[in-house]
Amino acid sequence: MCVTETRDEFRRKAEDGAAAKRLLDRADLNLELAGLVTGRVRRFLLGDAALTPEARAKKARRDRIVYETALEMMLADPAYRARYEAFGKMLSLHETSAQQALDAALAELEAAEADLEVLQDKANTLPDGRRVYRTEDGRIVDENGQVIDDTDAAGIVWKDGAPSYQDYLMAKNRADAARQRADAIRRYQVDVLGPARNRWEDPDRPITPGEMDDWQRRIEDGPVGLQTEAVTEAAPTAAAPSDGISGVSKPIL
């Protein structure tokens, strides 16, 4: 009888204690929800929220390790790093090649325009100042190829050594070709190389292997001659990317 009473008393006390704890927890939670901070709300939370502010800061520092950006985290993968670095090298070679080609085109344009100006200064002129040239079949035409009638042609003072219409066209075509070449390279730099570099260097949204493949095709489809120049420069060191990256299955160059 005595043993039974002791066991019952023990169970009653345990039940009373659990009930008292539930009442205390409910009171604490109500106070926290009401904005009356007790400092005991963490026992109602899960995961990091249950940590003290100091513990959360320590865990955040530990979780960051050395990765300050998403790109740094991606570069920790050796296969991705190999593809990323190879793409960067290919891009740099084409940037250098494009700038060298642009410099050459601008130099050619400057020389061609200077020669054209000299030629035009030597051309025959009409009384109204229009330059005129004689064609191989004997016609007299202006700079636009418009035939000059006999009445206007009668007023021309002919110069010794004046250029022919064919001479003029050759000089003009040379300048036009150099200008078109320079314009094409500039568009390539602005529309392709610049955006490709911005995408490649994005630290928060790392470029994917598939994107690198797409950009590489656009880069190699640039103005005629630039691809050959860049590939020639890269030939001694070009290498295939490492295995293990989805979407990468061809040489860099």
C-alpha cells in the first residue's frame, strides 16, 4: 500500500511539473509575441534561429570560408576553372587581335583618305567647282559618275597629269574599304567582345559552360581575318578543357 502511494505521488508530481512547464512556456511565448522580450524565445525556434546572435555570427563566418562571390565558389571546381580560364584566354586573344586589326584599318583609312585628297586636288574642275574625270571611253563624268554634257565640258580647263575616273575610283574604293573594315571591327568590339567579357567577369552570376560555348561561337564568327589571327597566336598553347563539365566537348580554339 505504501509503495503504491509513493508511485502515484511521484506520477502526480511529474504531471504537475509538466503542466507547470507548459504554462510557463505559453506565458513566455505570449510575452515574446507581444513584444515583451524575455530572452527565452529561442527555445521555441528551429535551426539557426535558435542560436544566440553571437553564435549566429560565428556560424556565418565559418560558413563563408573563402568564398566572397558565387564565381569564387564555382572556381573551386577544377574542371570549371579549366574551362573558365581557357575561355578567358581565348577572349583576350580575340580582343588583342581585334584592336590590332582596328589600328591597322584606321592607319590604312588615314593613308587612303590622304591619297584621295591629293588625287582630288589634281582633278580637273568645272567652273562651279565640281571635280570631273575622263573615263576610258572618253566621257567626262563627275565624282558620282554623272556624265557632263558638252556645254559644261567646254568650260573645263584641263590640267596636265590630271587623274582619270579609274584612278579616282581606285582611290575612293580603297578609302571606303578601310572605313568599312574599321566600322565592322568597332561593331564587333561593342556588340560581341564587350558583352562577352562582362558576362565572363560577372562575380554574382557565374557564366555557365554552355554560355561559354555560345559566346565562343559568336566571337569566332567575327570580321573576316580576326579568327585566323587569334587562332595563329593561340596555337602553341591551346588546349582542350578538362573532362567532367556538362556542355564542354570541344577544344577551346
